[in-house]
Amino acid sequence: MAEPKTQRSTASVPNFLAGVADPARRADAQALCTLMTDETGDQPAMWGNAIVGFGEYTYQYGGGRRGAWPAVGFSPRKQSLTVYISVGLDGYGHLLDRLGRHTIGKGCLYVTRLSEVDDEVLRELVRTAFGDLNGKTVTPGVGIA
């Protein structure tokens, strides 16, 4: 069975963040890393070469394939900060409504600048999503155990 491409690594998170080319994006990424560290109580780890993750959950498919992924994380992409809420965003509408300027994908929150979102709401979203998934096992199509 093939291993997932994106896995936890020992690469340096501070070095990765220091290498973000755009100074404003770099400052936002460093601030988001601090926010997530504070709210999760976990230390950041690199996942692949571009994702900073916190915590971990296991996913297991019916056929036996298993893998691990960060409970929450982010990547400082060129167009926006991509915040990964691995449990998905469906149950967080009450927070997203108050967050400020953002767009969403299935499990991704896209923020152009941290100054455009409410810091306390983002903290609550990260803290809650982390608690909902960290250390658990997810069976796609079935749910969280």
C-alpha cells in the first residue's frame, strides 16, 4: 500500500516561516503560528514541505488504508493563508459568521490578511476544531471515534 505523500517531518518550522518571501505574509504566518500554538497547547510541526500542523489524527478507510494528518494547521500560500480545519467547517457556521473577511473550501479557510478577521473568533475556531479531532480516529463516511 502506498504511503501518503504529505507526512510529518523534522524540518524546522521557524526556518520555513522565515523563508516566506512576502514580508506581510511572513508576519501573518508567524502570528498565526503563535496563535495556534497558544490555542492548541501543541508545538508546530512541518507536514510535507509547506504545511505547519498541530496535533494529529488518524484516518482509516474500510479497506484498511490508514494515515495521519494534523488536527489543525496552515500554509502561507501566495494568495492567502490557508487554514486547515481537518474536521471540516460544517459545524462552525456560528463562528464563521462572526470571523470577518474569509472564503472557505471543504476543510480550508482562506484568509488574505489576519487583520481582516476577528482574532478572538479565530482563536475559538482553532481551539474548538483542535479539541474535536486531535488524537482521534476518523473513518471517512462513518465519523470520528
